[in-house]
Amino acid sequence: MVEKRFKLKEKGTNVKTEIIAGATTFATMAYIMAVNSSILSDAGLDAGAVFTATALSAAIGTIAMGLLANMPFAMAPGMGMNAFFAYSVIIGMGYGPQLALAAVFIEGIIFIILSKTGIRTKLFNAIPLTLKYAVGAGIGLFIMFIGLANAGVVVADPATLVTIGNLKQPAVAIALIGVVVIIVLLARKVKGALLIGILISWLIGIIAQFTGWYQIDPAAGAYNLLPTAVVSAPPSLASTFGLCFSGIKEAFSGTTSFLTFFSVMFTFLFVDIFDTLGFLAGIATKAKMLNEKGELEDADKALLADAIGTTAGAILGTSTVTTYLESAAGVQEGGRTGLTSLVTSAFFLLSLFFSPIFLTIPSFATAPALIIVGIFMIEPVMHLKLDDFEDSIPLGLTLISMPLFYSISHGLAFGLISYVIVKSAVGKFKEVSGLMWVLTIVFLFQMVLH
């Protein structure tokens, strides 16, 4: 039944591989439950309710991805969008949480409409294959940068913007040890190398805590690595569930500027659309899911699942839900079907009752997996002609933009705009579709108005 439903043999995988892949994906993104709760609580939402909303919305969206699209991608409230939601919209603009959630909910509904009508799939297919390769490699650098930053290997510096961190710090040292562990496991062809590397890094951290090398200091982001409990009841959703509907009523009652509300909603929509398109282009390239035309089979179903996750998340009480970069970790472990997604979603549901354990996994333990995955994702560059500026210019701008601007959509924008300029400059107008011109104009307007 499982074979027939998910086409495991056809996709070149098996149940064991899919389970390991799903567990690995969850392990690399479990941090979002604690981080999202912290960020949204700064804007006045109840941290416990947000924790539950985060886990449930991630599970709902990821289940939809697995059952509708049969793809190994996981979803959760997006980093970046949750910061915009909390610090810009609620704190900066003075919106109430209900209005911010209303904007996310309406964005999700529009997303569903765009997905069902096939518009989002047309946008995905309009991106040329060479640019999809560039986006895939760019996401690889982005993931690697996130991993290095989470580990403390890369830190901010006022003079050079970024610099190397203190390698004597326990978290940094353990993360680098974790990278070495994963490299050795990969070299020995050990199945589940990424997940094992995460667990070993966590175990080393626990030993370091017992010996006194690792000092608990919440103010510095160094938390207790031992769970304080095993099982606990999920926090109540009472304070956030359905709050978006009162926000919609407020938005259309004239008590707030509808133009301002629309601009906020459009920002959520714009970033979500192109973050998702960029992600699917990159990860599908890595997983070899694209056909010879660079198209992704059932892309409309994957995009619909993403939209369902966003809409459900708004109702539950969290910011925009999107497909996660960390899904690349599961793909690297061999995940190729929706069974991987279902395993990941099962862990999210379990986390509601075992939150003390899941929330204890430190970022320095998951960082090694992200670093290694990022390196592997640079592979699509081999399909491009680096000695031909028609390929190298869009590639270079895409590669540098994603990690520096901390945004998939910005990287996609710079790559797409440069692609159109280069092709036009050499007179290859036929290689630039009308939709590519439209996207170029949209991106340029968005950048100017940013």
C-alpha cells in the first residue's frame, strides 16, 4: 500500500530511507518551534500558543505536501517573515496581532487561488533551467551560511561586516567537530550520516555541560542541553486561534487604513511566492525532479500545499508558513517522496507532547548538517558554462545575493533581472518569455519600493 501510494521504487527509494530522511529534516528544523515562539511573543502573542500553532501548522502543511504532491519537502513558519510580522508590522507599524494574522490569512487564500488556477506553476516554469541551476547553488551557499552563523563560526563585525568567530567557544568547537563527524560518516557511506552527526554533536554538548566546559548562559544563547522533562501537555491555543477573523473584520471596517493593510498583505504574498518558487527550483534540481525542460511535475500541488500551510497557520495563530530550506537535509539523505514529509509531520505532532526534548536540541548540533548540505547543493553549477558570461553573470549575482541579503527571493530577483539583461544585450530576445519580462518589472518595482 505504501509502495503504491508513494511510488517508492519508481523514485529510487525505500521505507527505511524515507524514515531516516524525514527524521533528519525534522531534526534540522526543530529549532523553529522555540525561535518562532520567542520572536512572536516579542510582539505580544502568547509564547505557548505560538509554540502549539507552529508545530500544528508545520504538520498540516507538511502533510498536505506529502499527500497532495508526494514530495519530500517540509513546511513551517518562515524565518524572516516572522521577524517582519513581529518587528515591522506589529511593533513598527503599530498593528495589532489580529490585523497581522488577517494579512497572512488573506495572503494564504490568494495563494490557494493562484495555485488552483495554475498561475504559480506558470511562474515556476517561466524560470529558465539555467537560472534554476543558479538558484539551486545559491540556496546551497545560503544554507551553508545559515549553518556557519548558527554554529558561531561566522559572526557580525562592524569593520568587515562578518568575520570568523571564537573557535575556542564550546558551541563553535562542537559544531566543527560535528562537521568532521559527518564527513567521516559520509566517507564510510553510513546511512543517516546527517542525523547521526546531529545526535553525536548534541551528546558531545551534554558531556561538555557535565564537565563544565559548556556553561549555561541564556543571555548569551547558551541553554541547558538536558531536557527538564520528557512529556508535557501542549500549550493552549485559546489566545491565538481564529484571531485572524477579528482582524479581517477590523481591516474592512474602516478603523485602519486599508491601503496600508493591503501593502502589508502584498509584502507577505510577494516574498512567499518567490521564496517558494526559488526553493522548489533549487531543491527539485538537487533531487533531480525536473524534466528536460526544467519543469517540476505536480508543481501546482506542491504550491497548493504551501498555500494550505499558510492559511492554516494564520487561523492557528502564527506568521507565514513556507517550504523550508532544511528539507534539503532530508533530500540529501535520500528522501524522494511524500513519505519523508509524513514522517517529518509525525515528529512535529509528537513534539507537541515531547517539547522538553525537542526544544533542547541546540542550534550548534544542527549546524553541521546544514553546512554539509549547503556544500552538496552547489553541485548544479556543473551544469552551467562558467566561461560563458550568459551563464556566469546570472549565476554570480544569484550566488552572492542569497546569503548576503539573507533572502531566496532577493537572490532570485538579481539572477532573473541579470538574465533578462544579458540575453537582451546579446540579442537573444526569443529566450526571454513575456512572463520573464513581467517578473523583471515586478522585481524592480519591489526593490524600489522596499
